[in-house]
Amino acid sequence: MPPQIFRLVLLTLAIVVTYFIARQLLTPATFRQYGFYRGEALAEHASHTPVYAGRKACLECHEEIQTQLFKGEHKTIGCESCHGPSSAHVADPDSAKNLPDKRNTLACARCHEANPSRPATQKQINVKTHYSGEKCVECHVPHQPNEVP
Amino acid sequence: MALEITNIVVETLPRFEGYVYPNESGTHPLWGFLIVLYPYITGLVAGAFIMASLVRVFHVKPLQPIYRLSLLTALAFLLCATLPLLFHLGHPERSFQIMITPHLTSPMAIFGFVYAWYLMAVLLLELWFDYREDFVVWSQTTPGIRGIIYRAFTLGVTDTSEKAVALDLKMGWIISIVGIPSAFLLHGYVGFIFGSIKANPWWGNVLMPIIFILSAMVSGIALCVFNYMILTWVRRRKLDMRCLDVMGMFLFYALVIDATVEALDWIHRAYSAEEGFHVMEYMAQEKLFYTLSIGQALVGTVIPLLLLGALQLARKYVSEAMRKRMYFACAAFILIGVFAMRWNVVMGGQFFSKSLRGVMSYKLEFAGAEGWFMGLILLSLPFIILTVLIKLFLSERLPTSGHIPHRAEITTTEI
Amino acid sequence: MKNSVSRRSMLATLGGAVAALMSSSAARTAKAAVQKVFVSTSAPKGYDPYKHKWLMCFDVDKCIGCGLCVDACKTENHVPQGPTYFRNWIERYIIKKPKPGSGETRGEVVVDSPNGGRDGFTTTPIPREEILKSFFVPKLCNLCEHSPCTQVCPVGATFDSPDGVVLVDPKYCIGCGFCIQACPYGCRFLNPETKTAEKCTLCYHRITRGLKPACVEVCPTEARIFGDLKNPVENDPIQAFISKNKLHTLKPHLGTNPRVMYANMDKEVR
């Protein structure tokens, strides 16, 4: 074999072998476990801590609210929609800190403020003119909106 | 001054018009100046290499004087090609993953391999075969560090017999032939990256890789003209006018083909007027006015076409001095125009919202890893490297073997 | 003769080494294939991604644009607070009345998404009397069957999980941004803190624990319908949704096969 070619073949082989060794050493261990990705990533995604507890967790202790809710139109609303993320409270229910909000007028207006883009099936009021100055809870029971307090 | 330029080219307020997806409405584009620079650089590499292969494969004898210069130009720019990408990545320290676990459905994944192939198996190898005989001679006659460099490059092979040199010529020819599709792949895949994005109508069309390759040819030839004229002027030597005229001819015809295909793209878009076209039109006329109508179309295409076309028709009536000025001006205009083209593709695609209802107005920073300043540094780096390469490998003080880089038994093509 | 023998044997050894290297990666894959169920301590143990197929759908007629979902998502997933980083968002479409006597079916269409809809839509830019119709459209990752984002990822950092969710591996992502450019629905963004691509994960950490995604949890009107196609529950909302409604997907002509479906969608929505 002519000397130039021989040297080049050697060099090429050296590069190729180095590449395959590097590939073997540097590919993450769980790669290709489920597909062309690091299999561990799936477990890593699943291991974040939830911030919202979920309605089921609330109703474990607050069963009487469930009965109220199911009678009225607010039965589709999750507890944390109005009361905010509460997994800290679920983890330590007796503690005075991390108590969920008891919401105010702004919470009601968020869904019930009149808006031309809202479907007609949604009950809407103009907050400024609908008994302005009064709190919503004077006339409405949030957990059972068809009742009066 | 730079801020004023920024403000002319890119509006700062408001950030968007019409409706854009919230994730698109940021201040800065995702792919910035550096991603405009990368296809520009690889395009120059591919074009300069095609210039060299015109000599070696197509036996265009008048272009001989620029053979080695084009290869060294290609090398200087190729060495810098990865830098814009590295600077742009969110995690450049993980960039090796592209070679370790390349996802073969992604055009970007082939980058590592195509780049390595082109650098090592095409460009360096062709240079080596062309220079090998000279390396042996220079390593024996040059003292000091330069002698050591030359000796290293011989790879320990010192055979300069006729048989070995004939083999060098043959191998160089084979590699040149392999190099032409490789050059198309090196730059074409970048065009394909944009052309394959069906989500964005500005990018996702069939002509994109073709337009990229054609404008790369044009920019590469223009760069060779530019470098040749500057180098000759620095060395205070006489320009080979025949070489320059032939380069100008190739530049003209390449530009004609490139302009035709780009015009076809526009005509087709305007004619079929698919959804979102009126937004594209608005964007082209307002946001991209300076870079598209002035930069790419007028300065980069129309003026060089007129000048070079005039020279093709009436060369003998134009004096040598005038021709030199025209070629230099055209080369500079084309280099600016092709850069503007890359800008229009990359930035235009990001100005255009995927909601098909709006345009963004991004701002480009001056400082920072993705800013203008870094871009300008990266653009000047290849020229610095080229200077070093010329001093090492194209020095007038070193004797060259004098063999012409094509097979001696084939008659050369006279133009 | 001696030279060629030793050269031959050297090449053979090299070839053998390369073959061994290439086959050992296959052996490693086979070993990892045994472990397809989560076993790490903080992920829900025993969850088998092959036994589930998650889906989210929307009823456009029920969305009231309160924005609680956008807020909940940002809280649940610690998404950067800025107005250009959203894993999900709400779009408002306002279709104006056509000019009288113009012979058109509709006037100008105004679309907006102020801060992604996170604070609700407290102001309406068009007076009520000019509006023909108006509605809200929630958006997020469309859970494409042929996701263009996973197709273009150069390193395998974004992927389709076996249970139908498209995820990004933030430890492997190099931040090139190709997937963000390739998503036709604009659901991805580059997280400025981690410098990796980010998107809706369907609250993977919640659904693997039997909880609902945060956005579904807080939606007050059941505009978001979520379920497991492989394990339908009694009165499964997804099954009811599919059987009762005429359905629509976004940008079907692109061939991404988005699995997220919309009921009662208007032709103006992209």
C-alpha cells in the first residue's frame, strides 16, 4: 500500500475507534429504555411535588361542603379554583399557617363579570352596578349559589 | 451609531402587531444574529470549495491562480463555522450529545457528522494531497517552528517520487469529485433545516435548500474574487485579469440562476397567495424593507447583475482599471446581499407569527453572547485565520512544486 | 510476509474491538428494557407508562375566559412569571359585525391574549354593539401523534412518552430551539432560567399519581375534559365528549395528527 494511503487509513481508524469508545462511555445509562431518550427523564418528570392538592383531598375532611356543592350550579368548580393551591394545608391540616383563602368579591367577579365573549349559559353581572358597595356573600352562598345566606 | 442602525432595521415598539402566540411575543428572537451568521459562513465555505473544484474537476485553467486560495478560504471559514452555533446554544457544554446520541430524524443531528466529514475527509484531505509534496520540501528547507509545522503535516511520509506525486494528483481529483456533493450537503442541510419547518410558511417550502445552495455558490465565488483582489493588492502584485474575468463570468451566471430561483419563490408565493400571505406581504414591505428590497434585491442582486452583465456583453470596451473596480464592487455588494438574504430568511421567519395573524418586532442587542458585537467578531475571525494560513501555506517566499492540480494527460478546457 | 501478517492481525483486532463496542450498546438496551416501571423513590412507584394513554379535550362553548387555568399552571409548574412564557394560555376571538350592506358574513376578527389570559379578560377592546360573536379558546400542547417537535430534536431531549404525553428532558436539552420553531401551535418556549425548551407536560407528576392536571382541577365550567383512554372510568368525560360532539383539531393540514380535540370550534381559530 502506498505510504500516504496507509498513514491515512491508520488515522481514520484511530478517529473512528475513538468515536465509538466515546459514544459508549458518554451515552446515558437509561437511553433507549422506552425510546430515543433518557428513560430516567420520565421518572424525573413524575417525581415533581404537586402544588394543588385536588378536590378529592379537600373533601376527605370537608365532606359537608361536598353535599352543599352538589346541590347547586357550583358543583363543577374545584375547591382550589377559589381557595388557591392547598397541598401544604392538606399535608398539615391542623397547622394555622398555610390555611387556604376565604375569597372575596374579586374572586366572584373573575368568573361572573359581564363579558361579551362569555357564553350566555354563564350567569353574568356588571359588578359596578349590581348592588355596588355590597359584598357578594351578603346575598349569595358561594358553595350553594341558589340559596340565600 | 450601532443603536441607530438597530433602530432603523428593527422596530423597538410596539413588540408586535396583529395577534401573535404569547410565547412568540418576547423582546428578542430565539434565533438571532449568530444563526444568521452560521448559514452565511457555511455558504461561503461551500462556494469557495466549488470555485476550487472548477479548477480540479472541470479543468477551468484560467482559474488556476486562485485554486489554493479558494481552498484555504474554505478552510479558514469552516474552522469558524461551529462557533456561532456553540455561542447560541442554551447549553454549549452539552453540544457533544449531538454526536453521541444523534437523533437521525433531525436535520440538525447530521451537523456533527457532515461537518466532521467535510472538514477531515474532504477539505483537509484535498489540501493535504495538494500540498504534500510541498510540505516535504518545505520541511527540509524551512528552519524553526515553521519547519516543524510542515514536518508534522507530512504525517511522516517523505516520498516525493513521481509515482507518489501522480497518486497525490489522482487522490486529489477523486476527493474533489466527492467534495462537490459533500459541499452541497454541508450547506444544503441548513437550507433543509428551514425548509422542513412546516409550522412556519416563510421557511417551510421545497425551494429553501436549493436557494440556500445557489446563494452559497454566489457568495463563495464573490468571496474568492474579494480575497484574491485584496491579497494581490496587499502584496502589490499584478492581478491575473484573465482569472478575474473568468471568475466574474462564473459569478454572473451563478447569480442569474440564483436570482431566477429566488424570484420563482416570490412569484409562486404571491400567485398562490396562501393563508397568511397578506401578513407576509406586510412584513416584507414594512419590517424587512431595508434588508429585503434594498439589501438583498437592489444591492445584492440587481446592481451586480447589471454590472456583471454589462461586462459579459461589452468586456473589451471596458478598461482594466474600470473592470477591477466593477468586480470588486460587485463582490462586495453580493457579499452584503447574501448576508441580507440570510437575515431575511432567519429573522423574517421569526417576525412572522405562526398564528398567521401578526408580526413581531424583535430587538437585537449589541452586547452579549448573541449580540451584534459578538457577530462582528465571529465574522472577522475567519479573515484573521485566513491571514495566518496564507502566511504559512501561500507564502511567496516558499517555492511551490509547480504541478498543476489536475491530471496532466487531459487537455484543459479553454474559455 | 511477516509485516503483512502482523498488519492483518492488527486490523482484525481493531475490527473485533469495534464490533464488541457496537454490540455492547445493544446488550445494555436489552437489560434496561426489563425495567419499564418506575422504581425511583420520588416517582410514583409501579406506574407503568404503557398502561395509560392520556388526553385533554376542550369544549369552546363552555370556556368563560376566567384564566384560572393559566394561573394554576404557572403556580403548579413554577413557570417563569414573564408575559412571554406560557405552558397554556387562553385566546379571545372577537368577530365584529359586517358593515351593513356590504354582503359579507362577518367583519374584522380581533384576536388577543393579554398576559396569556392569566388575569382574565377584564377589558374588551370592542364595544358590545359591534360584536357579532366572541368566544375564548384555551390552548396548550396538542399531543401530536406525529409531533414535529420530537422529529426535529437533534439529541433526543424531547420525546413522546408511551402514555401519550410529549415531554422535554431538561437535563439533556441543549437549548438549540429547533423544537420551539417546529411546533405549529406555539406551545413551546425557551425557559430563560434553565435555558432549555419547556412546554405543557400535562402535569405528568400529577396524572401519574391519579390527580388531574392543575388546569383541569381549577376550571370552573368543565371546559377542559381530561381522561385516560386506556382506563375509562364510569361516565368517563372523554368518552362522553367524543361520542356527543362534532370535533375539530388545530391545523390538521400539517399532518401532525394532534390528539387534542375541540368541540364547537369556529373557523377563525388557528
